[in-house]
Amino acid sequence: MSVDPYMRGRMKDVKSYSPPWQIGAPCDGAAIGEVVASKVDGFAEGDLVQHGLGWREVSVVKGQHALKVVAPEGVPESAFIGVLGMPGLTAYVGLLDIAQLREGDVVFVSGAAGAVGSLAGQIAKLKGHTVIGSAGSPEKVAWVKDELGFDAVFDYHDGKVSKLLREAAPDGIDVYFDNVGGEHFAAAIHALRLRGRAALCGAISSYNDDSPAPFQLMQAIGKRLQLRGFIITDHADRRQAFIDEVGPWVADGRVKFRETIVEGGIEAAPHAFIDLLRGGNTGKMLVRF
Amino acid sequence: MSVDPYMRGRMKDVKSYSPPWQIGAPCDGAAIGEVVASKVDGFAEGDLVQHGLGWREVSVVKGQHALKVVAPEGVPESAFIGVLGMPGLTAYVGLLDIAQLREGDVVFVSGAAGAVGSLAGQIAKLKGHTVIGSAGSPEKVAWVKDELGFDAVFDYHDGKVSKLLREAAPDGIDVYFDNVGGEHFAAAIHALRLRGRAALCGAISSYNDDSPAPFQLMQAIGKRLQLRGFIITDHADRRQAFIDEVGPWVADGRVKFRETIVEGGIEAAPHAFIDLLRGGNTGKMLVRF
């Protein structure tokens, strides 16, 4: 079962792109399950299916809401709720469509060790770009730098993000893929060059306190910056292009990914979610039932 | 001679779209002057010309940097550094190209009694939109509401901008034309609806203290907002379309404009500029020599 940062928003009783979870009702979210009984043609006992009724041990899923999971050699089924699933598509669309990545762009990805950030940076690298990342521990920094091949990575605990980013990208950046918000956002706006673009994907630094990011509007004006928020469910039409392009990279190992798998099933799931918000994951955070 | 909010940025020694004024050298900016002597064909003594060497009583202007001003019946020559000049083009491009105004959009313009805001709102009204404005005095509010025909206008001194905007636009807005920044920006982000757009034109509330605007990133993400900064000098190619469309509206009185003209020449110019930053103008602020 997947735990994702966006789920924090579903715990607020406000109108949003994803309706709030209801008190007394089960939560939901992406999961992969094993069919234990089926009345639908095409699904048999033992099949693995991807569906949206996570946060429970057993569920009745309609045929049209389930997708049979057939993973290529060497790719775990769980990848379909991770690097080849919603987080993967988020990275792809955010970088290519929202930030409109173009030749020569220097790219900065915050939350570079997360499910989305780690893929966004790798796609940019595979397309020939200089990529800078930020992460929240020395281990994450080492993984992103040494294994994922980012050009520069810093630990945001090591000082002011604006200073760390300036050292990592002394000539500035052209694209900012934002997963963090707050101080990261402010530093990126400062570092963005003329006609820079920011894909606003997440703002995990503010999920528990709603604090706004400081925004130097004159920077955005003088540099003709473009900022766009996006929600991946709007971009389902891009799924095939994403699978066609990124699928082979995952299968042949050019795209690397990690999963942080929490054992313990439903009892462990809330703790896994809290740990995710604290940055306890490297790559995709999952709970095994 | 024109005094414009953007000139405040030229008093800071930072790299920007417009180079900083130099200590000991004359300032510059838009002006209209009378030719007192000419060595260039096509310019004769007594001609009025628009040029970029304001902030001085006499200047030597090259022929290719001067534009002869021939105002239509009923339009003062000064309009060419106001409603039909750079501020006018800024309103036109910001609304149509940057905010990508489309049918049914509800538009909010901050600084609605200023040179840019007053025209942005009127263009939107002439194109059939519901338009809300903010301004800084009861007199300005009355002018914008009664003479310019905005649907709702509030004085931002009357309470929290977020509350005043919610009352003026209870169902939200689709386009925000930002001249003010700060609290106005934060309120507009909150009021913007799904796929709303903000044209970031100016942030006069922060010109003297550099304070950032508070930005609720999750609002921008959840509502798929698009924000774009722009500088009018990039859009000279739109000048003809602007003159063709807005020129007749100015000539026949469908677009109304005011000028706040400060007498006293060069000695009065610094005070006029300071007064502009304090909101002492209605419409375009000019200094007469």
C-alpha cells in the first residue's frame, strides 16, 4: 500500500482537488492487492491488481477500477504504484509539460530522494541536463549523488538553502521542480534565471503548519518567471507516453529507484505515513500487508 | 515627464531588467519634449517628441530615439506616455497575453486607480468581463466605480484585503492583475478559482522594504494556478495591435483616463515620484516642466 504526501491534505476538511477523508470511514489511496475471489472475467484468484482502495486489508473492487499488474523481468510489482505509477507520471509531466524543460536548462529538484524528485532528476539527467538536488540526510545525499548521478546535491540541514543552492548552482537555474515549498521555494526563486520556470508539485515543508512561502514578487517580474501548480490526475492522457519512454529505462536499470517498505500491515500504516512526512523514506514509501 | 513605480527599482544597485541609475549621472525615463533645435530631417523646431531622456530640462536626443507625437482630436499629447504609451501597453499585454484572458473570466485588478490598473480593468470591462478593483482612497474608489464602471471596488484601508475581496467577489476570481503584491497577492491567490491566472506586473507595496509576499503554495497546486511575471519592453511587437484596439476607445471616450500633473519642473520631480509611491496619484503621474 502506498502512503503519499498528498494524503496529508485529505485530513483537512477543506474543498480541494482530492476530497477529504471522512471520520469513521476507511481512508483510501493507491495499493496493489492479490485477488482472493473474482466474479469478473479477466481477473483470477492469485492475480495482482492495482487499485485505489488502500488503507484496508480486504476490499471489494469493481473490475473497471482494477488494473492487472504484469511487471517486466527485474521490476517489482510495487513499481506500478511508485516509479512507474502516479509518482513517476508526476515527475514526467511536471518536468516536461509543466516546467517545459528545454535544451540547456539547469534543473533544481527539491526532495530529490523522494519518489517524485528522484525520478524527476534522473529524467532530466537522461535528457542531458545539469541537475541539482536537495535531500534531508547524508545517506540520501549520497544515494542521489552517487547512484542517481545528480551533478550536485546538498543536505538542507547544512545551512541556509539559499546559500547551499548558490554554491551548488553558482550560475543559477532555469527549472525548479518544487516538492518542498517554504525556504526551498524562496531560494529557488532567487536562483532562477531569466525566463525560468517552476513546476509547483508539492510543499511538504508546510503540510503540518500551513505556513506560506515567502515570495519575492519582483524577482518573478524582473526575470519573467513562470510558475505553475499541477495535479497529476489532470494528465492521465500522458500515461502512455510516460510508460513508453521511462518504462525501458526502469527495466534496463538506467533509471534507479528505491522503495522504503514498512512491514506490519494496517497497524503500521499510520506510523509509516507520519514517518514519510518527517522524511523517513528514501524513494517510494510503501507498507506491506 | 513621467514618473513610474518601476523607477524605484533603478535606485537599487542590483542586476535587473532595467539598469540602475548611476550616482552623479542624470536619471532617465519617458518624457515628451519640444524640439528647440534640430539637425535631423523630419523634426522641426516646435515639434513635440516622445523620448527616453526624462529627469532633465534640456537634452540632446538622437533622431532614432525620438518619436513625433501627433495626438488625435481630444487626446492630450501626454497620453503617449500614459494611457496610449508604456503603461497602456502594459495593461493590454498583461491582461490578454500574460493572464490569457478568456470568456467568462472574473478579473481582479489591484491598484485600479493607477495608470496601468485603470486601463487593465477598463479593457476587461469593454470585453464583457466582471471586474473588481482595489484602490487606496474613497475618491479613487468613487472614480474607478462610477466613472470607469468596474463592477465592484474596495478601499484596501477598510480592512483585511482577503475579507474585502471575498465580499467583492464572493464566487472567486479567474484572473488577477497584480500591481501591488503583499497582502493583495495573498488574498488573490486565495480567491483564484480552478485554473486561474495571475499576471505579475508590479508589487508597489514592497518597493521600499523588499518584504516578500506570503504565498500559499498548496492553493496554487490544488487549483492549478499559473503565475507569470512580465516586463513590457519584451512586448514591443504588440504595440500596433494595442494602438489599433485601444486607440479608438481612448479617442471616442469609451476608455477614460486621468492624469495627475505636478507643476514645478525638475525641482518638483523627486517629490512627485515619492508621492507616486505613496499613492498620491490618480491615473498617470506626470511632472510638467
